[in-house]
Amino acid sequence: MIARIAEAETEGWLREVEGLQVSLAGAEEKLRQLDRGHGQHTAVDLGIPTTRGDR
């Protein structure tokens, strides 16, 4: 994405630069959220599996 921003700047595509920078900021924020959540897993109860005859 950084290379795309550089290309857009070189070509003078100002609106494209703006959009890519917003996308990059969003992606970086999502990565930060994922890093902060690393190791914080929550158990989910999936119940006890049954066969069709058990119903």
C-alpha cells in the first residue's frame, strides 16, 4: 500500500493518495487492535455433539 501511495503521489493523483492514506491508517489500526488482543482468548461452549439417533 505504501508503494501505491508513492506511485499516486508521483502521478499527481491527489484523491487517490488521500484514499490510500485513509485505507493504510485503517489497516494499521486494525493490526494494532489485533496485537493488543493477542493472547486474550475466550472459551466458547459448543455443546455436546449428538448423532441423529440421540435426538
